[in-house]
Amino acid sequence: MKNKILIIVTIVVVIIAVCVIVFIPKNNDNGAKNEATSDVKKTISNTAKKIEADLNENGDVEVLLDKLDTKSPTFITYTSEKGNKMELVAVKDSSDNIDIAFNTCQVCNGSPKAYFVWQNNKLVCKNCGNTFSLKTIGQSSGGCNPMTISDSEVTKIENGIQISKVFLSDNENLFTNVEEH
């Protein structure tokens, strides 16, 4: 009888071990490091994308509706006149409104990993690991979430929005220590 119980327990343990190995996803911290090297567009995950900022004749950043999605964020890289790299994160809602924020964490800012990536349909702070839905982009202020860009700093244009290079330059200090990703 003890042999039968031992065999059954062993089988159950093996089945559980196989299930854990097969069905639980592995934590891959290299998500952003495995990106393609294209200057124009990089894949962050299966659906998020990374693009270079579109600039108008004044050097202001234009975020165009046709480059955004409703189900995943778009990470927009911008290089200031001083050569500092910055990043915005944007998404459009079902009414074609654009929500936008700086891709840096309000609480973790100053840390080299104070930026967000798109994993498992959530924005994940690479520094503290807190996760957020797309609805937090441009909506939340205070706490650990993407740093909001207020509506007063955003100008609506026919096919999207624009943010002045002056405002961006005034905020480039937010990215002083953030590592490239």
C-alpha cells in the first residue's frame, strides 16, 4: 500500500513540475534589449512599437493619429537640440483622442531604469516593476506612473497633436540618468 501511495505522489509531483516548466512564462528581462535595430521602428513586444518623433518646420513634435493604436502604446523617441534623448509614450482612445506622457516614472525618476516597457498588455516600470493599463497614459498624476504631459502643453492639429520643442527642452532633465533602451 505504501508503495502505491509513493508512486502516486511521485507521479503527481512530476506532473506538477512539467506543468510549471511548460505553462508558466519565464521572466525575460531582455525585452527591450532584443529589439530590432531599425532607426524608424522597433518592436517592444508583439504589438507595441517604437518610432522616431515627427517634427514640424518649427522643430515641434507632432504625434499623428495614424501612427497610434488603441490596444497598445507607441513609444516615441526624440532628441533635443542639446542631443539629449527623450521618450514619450502615446495611445489613442476609441474616439481618436491622443493620451500622451513622458516615458519616465514619476516616483522612480532619476533611476537609470525609470522607464516603461509593454509586457503582457501592461506598462511595466523597469525600475520598480509596478504595472499600469493604457488608461493611465496622460491621465494619472502623482505616484508611480508615466509622467503626465498636461493638456495645456498639447496643441491639437488636424491629424493629431503637437508638443513644442521649448516645452520638451524644459523637461529634458527628466531623462538625464535614464539608460538607453
